[in-house]
Amino acid sequence: WNDKISKVPFWNDAGELMVEMNQANCPPDLSTYKEVLKTILRCPSKYDGGLIEGESKFCAMMDALEEMEHRGKTKADADCWNSVMEAAIEEKDFRAGRALVACVPNTINQA
């Protein structure tokens, strides 16, 4: 599953693969969620055709982490939070970055 996720061209496709995993009674684990976060960072947009107004990698990642913790009962680790910080920086959303550092202390790499 992780290999399939790593090859999708748009991050919505990664979400569709996670749906397929659940339908196959193969719930995602931490490594799968990490791959989804990397895919969101790597992909240019959610869908083919470019960015849609209001589209946010940061928000997509927060949605993934919410699902991971509440549905999957898997706790986000430092790698997960660092990926979210990368998205905030890429989108120049420095308020979100400051909030991450404040809300997840001693976790995010500030180098």
C-alpha cells in the first residue's frame, strides 16, 4: 500500500487508496499515514488541473492526522509533525507554524 501511495500524482489519490485499504479490512498503520503526509508534500495539488482556491496542504495533513488519531487510534510522532511544519512553511503560513511549535512542544525540528 505504501508503495502505491508513494506513486500517486495527486494527494486525493492517496486518500482513495486509504479508503481501499479500509474496505479490504487492512487499516492504515503509522508508516502508511507517514507516506500519505509525504505524498501531500510532494504532490502539486489535490486534483489534476492545478491548485483550487482555498486548497491547503497544511489542512489536508491536519485532516489526515485527525483521522489517524481518532479513527486509527495511532498517535502522530515527530516525523508526522515535522511534515506538517514543512507544509506550513511551504505555504508561508507562519502563524500555523508558530501554533504547531506551541501546541506540540519539544517535537518539531526547529533547525
